[in-house]
Amino acid sequence: MQIKQLEIFDAIVRAGSVSAAARELGMTQSAVSRILAKFESELGFDLFNRRNGRLVPSSRSSLVLTRVRRVLEAVSELHDVKQDWAGKRPQALELVTVPSLAQGVIPRVLSEFSKTYPEIRIHLDVRTTQATIDSIIARQADFGLLTLPVSHQTLSVQPLMRMKSACVLPKGHRLADKTEITPKDLENEPLVLLTRRQPSRLLIDEAFRREGVKPFVRIETANVHAACQCTQEGLGITIANALMAGYSASTGMVIRSFGPQIHHTLALIEPAGKDRSPLTSGFLSCFYKDVLRMEQERCLNIEHLHDAHSFSE
């Protein structure tokens, strides 16, 4: 099988016809038809059914297409490596993280990073927690940011900062003047909480049980940014990681400590045994500086386990 066969099959599926694929690829229609026929012959089955002069993908084509696109993506990545090695492409920062960090925290940090490194390309991959871990294990990114626990023998895990759970609520709310809000204070208050798949949710539920309060959970979501948006729309009080809440809550909301204390630790995840790149250190320096600014804006108390200068090049 040849790469050209895969490219033509992919183009026909996307374009919807042989003629449209031929125009896209800058080939003649007869050449595209001939290469497609050879590909189908090598596979031993038809990829398309011919109906009224149109090509309709067969039942097997979707399975083939998934694998074809994996191969084409891998080939594209090899071309990137070749260009990087030849000095024809600028360097790139490749990071992976979860949606709550990607939506609330990372964009502001990348804005600062881009001012310092304007020539650097950025690849931000957003995945679930386990998929983020798998990506670092497979060395598909330079580093990842996750809240602990994370453990794997092929990973280096470095805690960066520790914070507590906090309540996010409108400025005019009856509880807004309190410095710390407890489960008793939240009795009968509609809540917007993370789903039970999140470890911190189990600790929040336990805090309510200990005080004999049944939480009124109006909305569950896996995303802190979405939870804060729901609070902004008046749907309930959010209880979440104070760092993510600080970045996600609008200026019309306040953030107050939640008691009893529930701690969260944000960590840098890297492949074990791999030297940290100057770009990674530059990103982390920007990250710490921006978190310090956010703390001052929101009057939060986040424990920094390193300072910004420790990551400078």
C-alpha cells in the first residue's frame, strides 16, 4: 500500500466524490479512480458502493478511514520532525491538560508566554485526566498540568502549588460577607458541584454528611469553568478548587473559603528521565507570575511550592 492511496481515499470521503477529490489533489479524475481501484483491490473489498453515479461509503469504509487517518497523521508528524531538524520551522511548546485548566487558567498564561516568546508555536492538547496521563507516558507532549493524585513509574511528578476548595457566589448574596462558608450555611441553598467522578466531590459530600446537612445539588458538571458560568446565571453556588475558581469566576462574583478545608495540589507531569526544555521552564515562570497576579486580584491564599525564579532559564 502507498501513502498516495491513503490520501486519495481520505480526500474522496471528505470531498464526497472522485471529481471533487481530484480537484483538491490537483490530479485527473481518471488517475484518482485508478488509484482508488488499486487500493480496494489490495484490501480485498470495496470501500464505496456506486449508486446512480455517486460513491456511497460502504459499511467497512469507516473502520478503514479511522486507521488511514492515524497513518496520515503520523506521516504528517514525521514531516514536522524533518522540518524541525532542518531548522525550517520555529520551535514549539507542547502541553496537555484537562478542560477546567485549559478553559480558565491556561489561556491567560499563554498570553503572557507569547509576549516573551512571540516566535514559538503552541500546541495545547485538552483531554480527560487519564488521557492526559497517557499522553505524557506516550511522550506526545512536553509536559502536562494536573491535580494530584498522579502516579506512574515512567512519569516525573513535581507538585507546584496547593490550594483549598472555595465557594463562588454572587456579590449580593446573603453569604457574601462571610469569610468562610460551611455546609450549615449552605443548607437548602442550590449548589453547582463537580460530578462524583472527581475525588474532591467525595470530600465535599463527606463534609456535608459530617454536619448532618443534605446538599441541594441543582447542577453537576465535570468542568469548573462551566460551574462558575452556572453560578453567574443564578443557578446556584459553586464549590470548587480555589485556583480554577479564581480564573473562572466573573468580576460579578466573590470567592470565599469553604470549611472544612479540602486541599488540592497542582502538579507538573513530565516523562521521567527527560531533560526539561527551556520553553517548559519559560512557561512555568509565566504561569507562576500570572497566578500571583490572580491571587492579588481575587484575594486568594495559594501555597506556592516553588517560586517563579526557580523555573527561569
